[in-house]
Amino acid sequence: MDYIDPHIHMVSRITDDYATLARMGCVAISEPAFWAGFDRGSADGFRDYFRQLTEVEPQRAAQYGIQHFCWLCINAKEAENVSLARDVIAMIPEFLDAPGVLGIGEIGLNKNTRNESIVFLEHMELAIKHDQPILIHTPHLEDKYQGTRMILDMLNGDSRIDRSRVLVDHVEEHTIRAVLDDGYWAGMTLYPVSKCTPQRAADMIEMVGPERLLANSAGDWGPSKPTAVPDLIFELRQRGHSESLIRKVVYDNPREFFAKSKNFRFTPRS
Amino acid sequence: MSSPADASTLLDRHFLEVRARLLEVAATLDRLDRAQGDVSGDPRKDQLDRAIAMLADPEAGRAERLQRLFSRAYSEDWRSQMEL
Ligand SMILES: [Zn+2]
């Protein structure tokens, strides 16, 4: 089955992973800007990263028949440095018209601090000013519930936000309903260890239904499995779910959400 | 939405895996008992005890309740607390 991974950090993966994804049926991916594993020292470091996301990575993906899209921001971890974050936010508009840039992301919270919240609100302003969709990272483990509620408070508190153009990622059993009930898209992230498994993601689909729901691998430089979405497809098939339901979650929904961006030009396989 | 899966097939699939995980929990609790010192005052031990009790609750939504148990508290007036 053709599928789309809406959240994967391919700059951290080797070219063999592109080949594996292609063999598994991956036809498109979107890559949110995130933490590189170390704090970058200047806005120029981010400018180079954004060039990698908008120029280099799409070419690498295209060699395997995969269409590459991306999201730009300074991630929550480095956003603790507010003055650096402001420099990066000021530079982002240089890239917003580049082909394949879908919007602002993955912004969010990490430790749910005041500085992270300030930078989140300033990213929201940037997205509103430039009419961009938003992709949001929610914190992990014990910080997830509080952080997700704080993020929803900030989004809900601004009437200029079009909720149908916002994706809140890394939802789990205790946050998925709040995100969907408030009218946002929700992304489930499948991790091989410690966090959400393909089985629990399938459970969540059964609990809330497939509307406005996406699934991703969030593959990056840490322990992760780039082929986690095919694992979910297999789990749903084993339970007897219809191909149309599976396709909705792993292909139709990402296409529908990405189409909210003016830079989304997708050619389905014929 | 419900699940099209057959309950007894699911139990076949997951029985050994769940049995193994329960054994891990039981053995870890035994290990804690044998160890020197005492964690009975540690809030994490209390969380684990409450989580184990939650599993015995026949009401659906166990995973969500467990998630909430392991979550930091959220307070609605965080913005005024942070002066934001
Ligand atoms: Zn990510």
C-alpha cells in the first residue's frame, strides 16, 4: 500500500533508509525542523539546516521516488534561548516560498517552561502573519499531558488560528481526545521502545475513529524505526480493518492535511 | 468505532506476551523486597502500586487512566502563574 510518513527526520538517516522506505510503499514524507542532538550556536547554523531541508533532502528523496516536504522553525529545546529563537524566527520568511515548505514546525513545548511558551507564541504570530499551517511537537512522558493542555490553551486563545490547519503530534491515550475535540489534526508517533507501539496506535484508531488522525515514525538520530508506519498497516490488517480505513489514516489524511499548504504539490503514483 | 478483531484470536496472540510482562512486574517487585533500603516512601513506588491496582479495574479506559497517573498536574491558570 502507498503511504505517507508525515513526520520523519531524514537528515539523520542514511540513504539506505530511503531505499527501504521506498520498498515499503512510502511515496512522500514531511520533515519538520528539529533538534540536531546539540544546541546550534547561531542563526546561520539554522540557515544552513533550512537549506539542507529545502534543497538537499528533496533531491536525495527523489532518487528513490519519494516526494519530500518540510516544516521550518526553531525547536522547543533550543527555544529556551529566546534571543537565538528570535533571530531564527526573523530569518524563516526567507524560506517560506521554497518549493515543498509546508509551514511552521515542529514548534511546541519540551519542558513546559516560560521561555518555550514565549517562543511558541512568537512562532504562532509568524504562522498567522504568513498564512502558514503549523505542526506541533508535544512533550514526552510525564510532561505530555500538561504540555499538550498548555499548547491547546495558547492555540485556543487566539481566534486567528484556523484549527483545520494545525497538526498536534505525538498524541497518546490521554491527549488524543482533547486535540481532536478542539478541532485540530492529531498525529500518533510510533516508537520501537518506551512510547506508543503500533498496537496502541491501532487501539487509538479504534477508540476515536480515523477522522483527522495521522500516524508517523518520527524517525531521527535516536532509537527509532523509520518503517513504523508499515508496522501499523500490518497491525490493522491483522485485526481485520478495511483497506479503505487503513489508507485513510496513512495516505488520504496526510494528503488532505498537507493540501492546506499552498506549497503542497503532490503527484500520486499512476 | 469498535474493533473487527475476534476477542479469542486476540487473546491467543497476546496471552504469552502479557503473561511475560506481568511476570516481569512481579519479579521486579520481589527484587525490590529483597534489596537493601526502603522505597516505600518514594512517590514512584506509590505510583506503581496505584497503576497495578488500576489494571484490575474492569472499566475500559485503563491505558488513559494509567497515562494520567504518570502525568504531571496541569493547572488552568498557568499563563498568569508564568506572567504570560
Ligand atoms: Zn520530530
